[in-house]
Amino acid sequence: MRVVIAEDQVLLRAGLARLFEDGGHEVVATLGRAEGLLDVIADTRPDLAVLDIRMPPTFTDEGARAAGAIKAAHPDLGVLVLSQHVETAHAVSLVTSGGFGYLLKDRVLEVADFLASAERVASGGSALDPKVVASLVARRPDDPLTDREREVLGLMAEGLTNGGIAKRLFLSERTVEAHIRHLLMKLDVPDDEDAHRRVLAVLTYLGPR
């Protein structure tokens, strides 16, 4: 996997590069700001772009805007956004494209899980931080889902497979499949084999009621 990293904190940028290299991946470029990132991506043709959601010069949403521009220019490129805090507005606007991940920075310390998430995003899957998911799918007064269905939806948003969800919740895969089928029906999302439908289910849940 070829990786480009855009992170203004020098130590974290170096740490991320070392982490990917130790994991057998190639870091083809590192930057300290979002400016020029699209040009670097065009030149290096990576499989994954990893970027901080807040970067110079204003440290507000430079990374989020850069992520949107990257997905617009390179729809098949995996984009993994890192954030210090839960900022769900950016997650909702970016997760629609697939091949997108949104993780809190402390998730980097869980090296194996972090690399697995990055690889999944590079392959076109999704990876949302559990804390982000919890904020996104918090119960609403008019919630159509049961508590268990909402748990399953949250794990779907994290990018887990049916088998992964089954292990996390100590359920059989058949039971998980039934929960997914029911929540897709309740959210009026077609039940098929397209993994993007799992993301659409989350987006439907988050949409206006």
C-alpha cells in the first residue's frame, strides 16, 4: 500500500510514517499542511491519503475540505482523516463516498487495529471511530431502531463485517444478518451485497426525519 501523509505535528507525522513502514507499506510523501496535497497525490499516485482534519493556516477545517477535494478528484483513492476530537459534521459529509475513514488520533496507539482500518479504507471500505459512531447514532426520540439494531448499525459504520459484528456482540452470524435485514428494511435501504449499502444505512439513519 502506497501512502501519503498530511499532518502538521512533526512528531505525529514521523510516527505515522514509521508505523506504516513497519507495517510493510510504502510512504511516498509527507506534508505539514493541506496546501499542495492534490498535486502530490497526482504525482505519487498513492492508495491511501492520511490527513489531519485541522491544519495550517487556520486550524479549522483545512483537512476536511482537502479530503472532499481529494475524493472529488480521485474517487477511488482511500482517504483516512484523523481528528483530535469528535466532529461529526465532517464525518457525515464525507462518508458518502466510500473508501473513507474517520478516526480519532488516539486510535493510532492501537497499531494493529489502526493499520487494519487504513488497509480497509485503501481497499474501498469504511472505518469510523467508535466514539464518532456513538455520537452519530445516538438515540433520537423518533428512533425506528431497537437498541440492538442500533448497536449493529454502529458496528457496520465502523466497517466491521457480519462476522466481526457477531464476535463483538457474542451473536451468531445468522442473528446479525437478521438484524441487518430488519434495520435496512426500517431505513428503506435496499438489502443487497453492495458494502456501500451499509454506509447508506448509516447515512439514512442520520438524515432528516
